[in-house]
Amino acid sequence: MGAQYWIETLGCPKNQVDSDKLVGTLLVDGMSAATSPEDADLVVVNTCAFIEAARQESIDVVLALSDRRKSGARIVVTGCMAERYGQELADALPEVDQVAGFGVPVSPALVGTPVQLGRKPSVTTGVITGLISAPVPLLDLLNLPRPPSNSPWAYVKIAEGCNRNCGFCAIPSFRGPQRSRSVSQILDEVEQLGAAEIVLVAQDLASYGKDDATLGAGSIVALVEAVAAKVARTRLLYLYPSDLSDSLIDVMCATGTPYFDLSLQHVSKPLLRRMRRWGDGDRFLRRIDAIRAREPDAAFRSNFIVGYPGETENDHDQLLQFVTDAQLDWCGFFSYSREEGTYAYELDGAVPAGLMSERLAELSELQDGITARRRDALIGAHIEVLVDRVGVGRSHREAPEIDGVVRVPESLPVGSFAKVHVVAAMGPDVVAELI
């Protein structure tokens, strides 16, 4: 048996796409997947560096896998922590054999230059390519092939990086500016994956094409139409609210998957400006109401930051009222994390940790009740589900991995679509029977 690999992925769906691309290159290099980290000759940890808690989790996982590896196995750290900290990370983790960054565009002079897995140099050039050298593609991992999906759904990253300058986010500093892929490259990947549902992801999904004159602003609409022509279900994650145009709303509804994942972050206008973000609660509510008028069956998700510097009790009350008024299907609430290199790092008005926790708990309890009632309202409805695994399906209302699920009869084949009748609700999940 040849060399075996194990890849541990942390963080967001975009990291999972990167890991899938790594799998594709390792398979081409003649390696095979190990059944456990202990059996692998190469252990890769694809890290997250978005907030302090994610960085600590990444380090804990690296150390745990290092302790578990067999004699002679190598452990490699890649992903956002490798990009953000490079040599500093390598120096802090002597247990690690190599730190290899990826995801930042390569200088034209370096394109086609063989690059070995190794510690991140002072100029970011690295792409993990397995145990042998390989050319570095212009967009790094974005356009590398990946194996077919092993589930009925798959994430597809349509762009890397971000051109926004949100006050709390350090991602542009280590992922670089937005770099959109071509439609043909994306569609080729969709066909390679063979999934019934494609979930399009990017740091700023609706800005797809704005960085490329050959694509242009508004290209996301044509892209969604093209993907929807190839698969049964097309879902979009991470939509900046100012770019949610009427044409994009129309095409999302036309796909039969009216699921709107809106990156709102807060609703207080002064606080949003302090975040360097667009919008306010009234604008957001009007947009949500307009979508529901077009498509009453639309589902909504959003995320909010609690305790951003300067957040007042009035700001918090506005967010509580918005959550009550908006009646979103799903919400995530996250404590503010002070990130070096961001605009917010030097802001005054820090919110005490205890108060932040109280606000977080209050919002979470409120939303849990809303989500439960919205799931109860589905009892008696007929819905179509995609069966993800034995006994578990999802309708258009549930994104994979982050939302609740639909419990279905175990007789339904995995990968099939089925019409079912909702008979019960259990918190975020519902139970359905075959019609």
C-alpha cells in the first residue's frame, strides 16, 4: 500500500472546499485516504483563524493529532492560520513538520515554478501539492480539480478573498482581495462533483464578477442560472445585503431554493457604520418583507455580532426588536472577538465580557423560541426533501451542516428527492412521513 493521508478541516465551508482540492491533488500524487489519523503518513490540518476561539481550536487539534500520529508520519498545518501567521506559527509549534499557506494570488513571475510543501516564506507562494512538487496555479487551489462528492450535496467556492473592509474582519489581510473564477471553471467543477445540490460559497458571494471586467457586476445572476440548469437544487450562502438585487432575488426564487443567507451583523445604524457596514434594521426588514411578498415560502438565515466596541444598551434593544420583528428561520449570534490588524482593534467602548455573555444568551433564547415556532408551523405541510443520509433529509429551508434537518423514513434512498408530510417538530428538526 502506498502513502496515506488524513486531512482535518476546521472552520467554514470555504475551508472544506480547499480541503477537497487538496484531496484531489494528493490522489493525483498517488496517495490514498487513511481510515484514521493514526494510520496516515501525512496528516494535514486545515486551520481557521477568524477569531481567537477558532485559532485556539486549531492549535488544540494540531497538538492532539501530533500526539496520535504514527512514527515517521509528518504533520502539516495549512489554511488561514498558516496564511496569517506563517513563520511565527511554525516557530510556536515545533511539533509541526511544515507550515504551508495557500489562497493568496501568486506573483506572475512565480507561476509555473515548482513549490515543495514547506514553511511559508516571506512572500506567500505556497500551495499544498502533496509530497511532490507541482506547478502553482494562478488562483492557487480555486481551480484545482476535486474528487466527486461523497454526499448528495457539495460546496463550490466561486471566488477567493474579499474587497470589503469590515471593521471586525481580518480575512482580507491574509486571503487577499476578491478573485472571481470564470463561469466555465465553476460549471466544470459542478459537473465533476455530481451532486444533486450545489451550495455556492464565497466571502462576498453577491459581489462575484465585480473584480473581473470579463465578468462584470451582476454576474452572480447569470452564474446562478447556469448552475441551476445543471443541478436540481442551487443554494447561496453569505449574501451582503446591499448587493441583494431584485434580479438576484428573482433568480434565487426561480431555482426552487428560496433560501436567503443574509450577512447583516447588526441592525443599529450607528453601530453598523462603526463596523464599516451598510444598512440598518428598517432597511433590512423592508427587504425581508419584500422577498416574503414575492415568495411566502422563503427561508432566512443571518448572523449577528454581539458586543462590538461601542454597542450600547439601546443598540442591543434594537437588535432584540429586529429579531422579534423579522422572525428569521435561523440566526447565529457571536461574541465580538478583538482581532489584531482590524479597524475595530483600536476602537474604544469595549463591552465587558460578562455583559456580552448576557446579551448573547438573551438573543439566543429569543431566537430559539422563534425557530421552534416556525418549525411547529410546518406540521401538516407537504415538502420536498433531498435525502442526505439514511433517515435524514433537507428541504429548501435547511442548509447543510448549519440548520436543522427533516427526519424521514429510513427506506428512502440516499441522494433521492421525495415528497413528505411533516407530522411533528422537535426544536430545530421536523419529522416527516412519506406521502
